[in-house]
Amino acid sequence: MRVKRSSNRKDRRKKILKLAEGYWGGKSRLHRTAKIQVEKSLQYAYRDRKQRKRHFRSLWIARINAAARLNGTTYSVFINGLKNAGCELDRKVLADIAVRDPKAFTELVELAKTTA
């Protein structure tokens, strides 16, 4: 008796090729190479979801440091002063304040300097 696979094989291949749309050359047309590339791409996507968080944190730190130096202090002294003052703003919010509201950031620097 022969094996009847219905549309499973075709569907599985179509799913891989759909994910591989836009890849260069055979990676978007040939099932075997497309499957390898899609697996690798999914690994990159998983890794980079983690790395995006790191990149944003380093961006926030760079912005806070730049704003702190404009106010005559350094990043580490500023953060330490805020911690000692009991300020619980995270780096994302501090970076946003530094960019959007320099006056408020200057007040935070003064608060950090008094407790440092």
C-alpha cells in the first residue's frame, strides 16, 4: 500500500520558503538551502532580541553621561549621588529627561551633588 501524505510535505516546504522571502539567490528558492538559512536567521533573531536590550542600555548611559558632563559631573558620580539620595529613576527615564528637559536634569544633578 502506498503512503498518502495529503499536503503535509508541500505545506511544510511552502512555510520554509515563505519565511525565506527576500533572501539572496538560492536561499529564497531552494528548500534545503532556505531551511538552513531560515534556521540560522531565527537563531540571529533570538540572539539579537537579547542584544537589543544591551544596546539600548548603553545608549541611555551614553546620553546620561553626556548630559552629566555638561553639568560638570561624571556619569558614575551622578548615578552614585542619585542612589544615595534615594532617587529610583531608571536609566531609560533619566536619558529621556536629559534629552527632553535639560532644566529638570540639571536639578537632578544638583540633587546628586548634594548627597554625593
